[in-house]
Amino acid sequence: SIPLGYFGGIGAASRNGILLKGSDYLDQLRKMNILFMDKTGTLTEGTFEVQTVTTHNGLSEAEVIAYAASLEQHSTHPIGKAILSFKNGQELFEVEQQQEVSGKGLKGFIKHKEVLVGNAELLKERGVKVTQDNLSEPYTFVHVAVDGEHAGTIRISDKIKEDSKQTIQELRERGIQRMIMLSGDNPDVVSFVANELGLDEAHGGLLPDEKYSLVEQALGKGNTVGFIGDGVNDAPVITLADVGIAMGGIGSDATVDTADVVIQTDQPSKVAKAIDISRFTHKVVW
Ligand code: ADP
Ligand code: MG
């Protein structure tokens, strides 16, 4: 049977906007010593804004944006939303075919030309020579290629959440020995954010299965491993972790369904709160 104190813990959590999918996770939260964290939308706002557009091969800025926005039309990715809101009334092209390339961007056809919108890796693997410009800055660069040529670079910024830095300190005080950020984003952005926050480790340019294997390697060996993320791509790794935490839950998508702990706001500080509740419950029960 479940000790009554656990119900108190689950109730206290829920009053704080933290949903626990069972009393086991109260114990797991208390024991958690390694925490993997997604960057975009978890430690940063995840609301991107287009800063500048650089052109490389004669196409205009407006054309580069039009190609990118056309492919991003139905994208739910924060990058896609940023590009669409930047295009500002400009007409879009008819898209003949469009496909997501997981963790890299989008590819498709417009006016019989192949169009790529995504990171440098996406362009390189399709044989497009990438024109470099100031890439070691803490921005996300979205490259646009048309017909095998690098046509433009869209520089996009995000912001670190207000409570992220404080949260990292609080988690350290609560026994998390290693905090590791995992991201598909530009490695320069990733190390910039990791330095600002004082994380132990950070990996950028990762594909979803690379995130998965990094978490997998940390499991066992007496560790209790947590992962916190918000994206649809994060569902497998949330399932894999001992404590899978979904952030900003609205109740129905795959990420929330597979999570052990759901944080109903977008505040990472709720993880520290959840640990406090799990520790307090433990004292009451034992
Ligand atoms: P994260 O780990 O930050 O959630 P994702 O796996 O969603 O990152 O994406 C990794 C990278 O792939 C992005 O930083 C971006 O460079 C590129 N990318 C992904 N989706 C898109 C998109 N819809 N448009 C442009 N670029 C994209
Ligand atoms: Mg993501």
C-alpha cells in the first residue's frame, strides 16, 4: 500500500503546477543526481526573433525570406514561427513538396527548384557550399539554399529565461551533481548559454538519437538520471530517463503523455520545487 504522506506530496506538487504520474517519482526526484536539460524552450524562452538577413548569391533579402517562409508555412518549430512573423505580409511561393529533416530543418521544391532551410549540416549533406559569416556568435543561423546555392543566412535570437540561472544554483544545492544541456542548435549558441548558466557540460548540434544515447550512457551505475524538455522530439528520451520531465504541458501531446513529471508552467524553477516537495514528503513518511 502507498503511505498516506505520498498523497500529501502529490497534492502539494499539483497545487504548485507540478503533475506527478505516481508516488514512485517522489522518491526518484529526491535521488536524482544527474539532470539532462534541453535548451530551446526549457532554459531559453524558445520565442525566436529574426535579427538580420544576409544574402550571398544575388537573391534579395525579400526573396530569401520568401523562400524560407514558404517552406516554413506549416512548421510548428519556433524557428519557423519567427521567420513567418518576420515576412510581414509578403506573398509566399507555392510549395511543390516539403519535408522535415529531423534536427536539421526543412527541404522542399518551389518553382521546380530544390530549397533547403536549416542548419549548415543540412546544406553540406546536400552538397551545398556554405558561405560562412561570423558564425561563432550566440545566435541561431538558418541557412537558405536555392537550387544548390547558398542564397542567404537568417540570424535569429532567443533569450535565456529569467529564472534559469537561479534554478541551476538551486538544483546544485539540492544534490544534482551533473547538469548537462543537450541541443540540436548551433554549438556556439549552446556553449554561450551553458557558460552564462554555469552548467557542467553542454552538447550542441545533436540529432534526437544522439541525445538519446548520451542519456542512455548515464543510466545505471547507481545514478538517478533526469531529463527535462519540451519538444515533440524529446518524447523518446523523456521515456528513457529515470525521471522524465515535460515542461509547459498542455495535456495531450506525446511529450506530456510519456513524462513522469509534468511542469504546467514554463518555469524551470519548478524542478527545484518538485525536489523540495519530494524531500519533505520523505521526512513525513519515514
Ligand atoms: P533543439 O535541440 O534546440 O530543440 P531541434 O532538434 O528542434 O533543436 O533543431 C535543431 C536545429 O535544426 C535547429 O537549431 C535549426 O538549426 C535546425 N532546424 C530544425 N527545425 C527547423 C526548421 N523548421 N527551420 C529551420 N531550421 C530548423
Ligand atoms: Mg526541441
